[in-house]
Amino acid sequence: MSDKKKELDPELQKFSDSYVEMFGHLPPLPSGRFAFSGEMNPEFLRDAERLRGKAFYNKTFDMKTTQLILFGMLLVEHNQIAAQAHASAARRAGATWEELHTVVELATATGALGPFNQGSALLNGMRDKEQGGS
């Protein structure tokens, strides 16, 4: 294939434009995905973007709430680049600094309590077995 970039078909261009609407620009990761996957396997890219579109533009949550949830999930996943992008998108959708900080607090609690819950349950199960329990 040539080094010349192919234009995206209209559906993929619409998906690409949705990032600009959400973030104010096309972030580097989706930009690379559109550039490379759009050339290598546009049908797979289309399927992935349809999935993203259905999840991000859902009927249950408004855009601000969706972005706050994504921000928290990405913090827990330690994905700083995407977390920052979704925090910015949450601000663009009207989130306050207090709301964003509350998400940070929730992510901190789930991050800290996960190992505590899992470790306690594991040790409790081991103790039960040692004591002849089931």
C-alpha cells in the first residue's frame, strides 16, 4: 500500500468526528487506530467503533455521567492518558471539579478495598480448611 493516507468512509469519518466532539480534538490513540486500522482492516475498526458508540452514547446516562464513569474506570485501570482525556471530556460535558474529585475518591476506595476483600476472603478460606471446615 502507498504511504498516502486513504480517506475514511463516511461512517468511519462520523465516528472519528465523535471524538473531536467529545474531546475537542482527535486524541493520539484513536488517531493512530483510525489511521492504521482504517487502512489494514476498516471493517474491524467499524465494528469496534460501533461497540464504543453504543456504550458511550447510551440511553441510560447523559454524557457527563458517562464520562465520569469512564474517568473512574480508567483511573482504576491505571490508564493515565485515557483517564485524563475522559476527565477533560467530563469537564466539557459540565462536570465540576468536586464531581471529578469524588470519582477519584471512589476509585481510591475500590482500589484499596479490592485487595483487602480478596485477601481476607482467601485467608478466611485457608483458615477454614486448616480447621477442618469445608
